[in-house]
Amino acid sequence: MLEVDAFSRRKFNALLFSAGAAYAFTPTLRGEDASPEVSSLPPKQATFLHPGMLHSHGDLVRLREGVHQQIQPLWAGFDVLRSHPLSQLTYTSAGASAEIGRNPNVRSQEFDRDSNAAYQCALMSCITGDPAYAKLSISILNAWSKSLRAISGADAVLCAALGGFKMLNAAELMQHSNSGWASENADRFGKMLWEVFLPIIGNFAPFANGNWDAAAMKMMMAIAIYCDDRPLFERVLGYYRFGCGDGRLEHYIYPSGECQESGRDQQHTQLGLAHMGDCCEMAWHQGLDLYANLDNRLLLGFEYTARYNLGEEVPFAPDIDQTGKYRHEVIAPRSTLRPVYEQIYNHYVRRRGLQAPWTQRAAEKVRPEGAAGGADHTGFGTLLYTREAGPDTAEAVSITVPSGLYACAYGDGIKLDFVPLARATHYTISRAESDSVAFAVINRNAVGPGYFDSNVKPSRPYAYRVSTADSSRTSLPAKTVAGLPSGWLKDTLGQMSGTNTASFDGEYFRLCAGGTLQPSHGASAFLTHCAMPAKSRFTARIVPLIASQYLQLGLAVLSNGSIPSLEAALLLSPHGEMERPAWSASLLRVDDSGTSLKMVSALPLSTPAITYGRLVEPLWLRLEREGTTLRTAI
């Protein structure tokens, strides 16, 4: 408990407070009555096409026919797969374990080898029809689902998301084929995903380079498909387009095609792009065109990266990422091409009829694509993605609904964005006001994927849905408030950089801003605040979706005179080495001059919510005012 006494002014506002370096972040806060995090396996919702991760039923038909007819270059790709050591019926697992970890290592290589073998043998089973491959793949899946209970280490996100993604694709193929995998074993595998893997990647990886974020996204999307969890699937679609970290599409690939990791090294850049391609391919198999987001921005990143690594010059602008940790003045040296280009070439050029000359040249140079290093990415793209020109003909997308609906206050209205269907061009937008359950159509001919609703009233909550033009398929609703709730305001103190925004969706406040490090004289802060009576309590739950690793955030008291100023602040802040910073809680109050804040007390934060210097679990903060006395709690 920290306490401040004898404020210098009489009228105060409580506020959600953020003061950070000039990098984007998104702290999210929620009231004290927040529901607990979901921890049990969700009920089956049966809303997905299966198999529907990297490979659909139509894909498997294409692979079997291509191999049977020895169609090139698919046949050459198959030869690479079947000759690989981890595709052999003689493969012997080193055994499953209760724990895997990375940095420090705990049997992560053994897990990755088993993941690769399970996936490759699952593919061999589906292509050749030989049940021995299915039996081997299933034995690996069963062994790990019986044993694995924990994923540890500073790199736990990657440990879970890389090998885990390949093992999960194997499970999807085995569950939705004639493999003979017992339903109780398939269910146990799903329980492992929910209880062991999802908690590790549940908040993505906004503290790291973008390939981490993207790996977490594709693993979470795959879990959602396997477990038929539509809300989880929607969460990934939202983060891919509007997340706070480096893995958000526009944070990873800039309008020039330069990527967030282009100045780091070319291997990680290609890896991050490949993860994003996997997200788009899975969405495509669920009938959604995520590939097209931001005017085919993913293709732009692949074209830029392929062109550079094929020896051409590309423009490069010095860059600081969303975390503030990674700064690059020049583009990194060229490297070898990873086997990641066939998927992208075959989608944009063969499926969609677009031009991708540098991606095509890269695919042709690597062809036939082989295995990835370790379990970094899928590999074997020449086999898996070679297709005839033209749209897919074997995809059944009748169950697909418009997805990823996002609503946010913007200017004097509310902006909507959603992921369009692969084969629809017009949509119907419906809206409900306040707590009404009755949705009324506001536009019957929206072309998507965006819409702006200007007919709103300030501080009023709204819910939206988007459906196909015939209204036969409808999205999950998205809620937001036009502006901020009644009684809430936003303010900037000092000089802020960039665009500062605050929004509320009925449950969560979302702040995004940039500023200097200390909320003292001459510094700056972005604030969302409401009145704080003489006897009152203000409680907030901070959700760990925070990108800037230089961020300070917390709760504070603001005078509400003609010129607002900070009276006191409870700050959470990282300090020291930014890869694994220490965190502290500090209480500051206005000094006797009334012009700056001074430290009252500071405590180191030691809590399970902070692991390896990262805020990984929600953290509760409280301000309690009684007259001129302010008490705080964490």
C-alpha cells in the first residue's frame, strides 16, 4: 500500500494514465468486476471447414492426383518429401515428456523432430493412402498429448508456436481423414492445446520482433480451427490487422515493402513473412480473403524481400519498431532464400491472376522446396501449393461467414472493418443501439471490407453485424462506444508524438500514444479520465497487450482546473536492460511549487504477472481517495 496526503487542490479527476517513449503501445484496462479468464476447453461450435488449416480436402485431392500422374513440379516436390529422413516408416521418437522449453532448452529439439515427423507422415498418409504412415503419426500425437504439461523458458512462445503448429496440422489431417484416430485421443490432443499451448501464446508476443507475434498468431488460429472456437479465431483476425505488436500486418510490412526485420537479418524477415502467409492460407481455407488485406500488403513484403535477396537494390528507410528496442539504420546483408515462396506465388499468381515477378523468380530458384530448418516453418511448398491457374474448384465455403468484424470510434463516427469472403462482393451492415438485441439494417449494399457509420450519437454504445448480401451468413457482433463513455474525457499533457487515440468497446479502454519517459516537469502523458469524488475508489485491470518496452503506465489524479495538471500518479515502469527489464511501482505527487512531480516511494514488482521482464498476465491497480488522502494498491 502506498499513500499520498495533503493534495494542493480541491477538485480531482481519476485517470487511466500512460507516459511512454515515442512508440505505439496499447494498454487495455477493465473494471474490477471483470470475469475470470477462460480456462476450460470451449464447447464445440462446428463452424469450420475440416480439414481446414494449411490443407483442405480439395488440396489433398490435388496432391493425390498430381502424384499419381507425376505432374511436375509437384512430383519433384513429393520426391523431396518422401525421401526426407523424418518421412520414413522407420522413424523412432526419442519419447514424449512432461515439459519442453526453449532458452533454457528442455527437450525442444526432440519435440520439434517429433512434430516434423508427425506432420510429414500425416502428409504421406493422405497422399499415398498407406495406413502405416497414419499409425506412426498418430503414435506421436498420442504420446505427447498424454505427457506434455508445461512449456517453459524465455522463448516459450516460439517453442509452443513453431513445432506446435506442425504437430497441430498433423492432428487436423489425422482427425479428418480415414486414419482411424480414436475420437477420445483426438479430444485429449485438443485438451492439451487448450491447457498447455494456448496459455503460452494467449497474449501473442508484442514485446518481441514481428516473427514471434506472427508465429503466435498462426498457432492460435490453428488451435481455433481444431477446437472449433469461433471467438478465438476472430481474435487472431483482429490482432493480425489491429494488434499492438510488430506482427500486425502494417507494423511488419511497410508501404514500401520494407519489413520490420529487414534491417535485422534476411532469415528472420523471410520467417516472419512465412508465418503471415500461413495465417492467410488457413483463413483462405475457411473462405476468407486475408491475403488481400491492405491492398495485398503481404505480397508487397514478399516482393521486396525476394527482390533484395536475388541481388537487386531496394529502398530502405531507418526504422524503429513498435517495442522501441530494435533500431536499424541500414538493410541487413543478403542471405539464402528460405523455402517459403511457393505458397505465396501460387496464391497471388495462380489463384488470383496477379503479377509477382520477384516472388516467382525466388520460387523457381528454390524449387523444389525442401524442409525448413528445425521446425521454423512448413517447407515442401512445391508439393503442397503447386496448382493450375484459376480459382479453387474443390473448396466448399458455404458455411463461411464474414469474420474479424472490428468497430472503433473514429472522428465523429464509427469505423468498421472486416475480413471479406473469398467469393463475395457485397454485404449487409446491421446495427443495434445500447443494450438492444434488435439489429436494424443500415446498409444493404456495402462493398467491404470497410464501412463508416456517421449517424451515431456521442457516448452511446453500438453493436454491429455484417452479413452476406442475402443475409444467409452473419458475422459475430462487434461492439464499441461512439467516442468515450459519458463523463469520460481524454487529454494530453506536454508534447506528444504521433497520433494519440482512446476508445472504449463497452468492456475495455484502449489507449495508444507516444511521449517522453517521465511524467515530471517538461514531460508528457496521454490521459483518459473521469471525475473522482472526495470519497471514491478507482480500480483498473491492465491487460498485457503492450508493445513499447519503454512504456510507463498506471493510474493518476488530475486537477480539473482551467489548465489540467497531474497531482499524483501510480506508475508501473520497466527499467534496466530492455530485453529482460526489471519492473517497479512508483508513487509520485506534485511538489511544493506545483510545477512537477516528485517521488514519494517506489517498490520493485515481483509478481507471476511479470515473467522474463514481460507483463504476461493481467495486473490490478487501485486508487482510493478519502478527502485529501490518496491510497494505492497493486
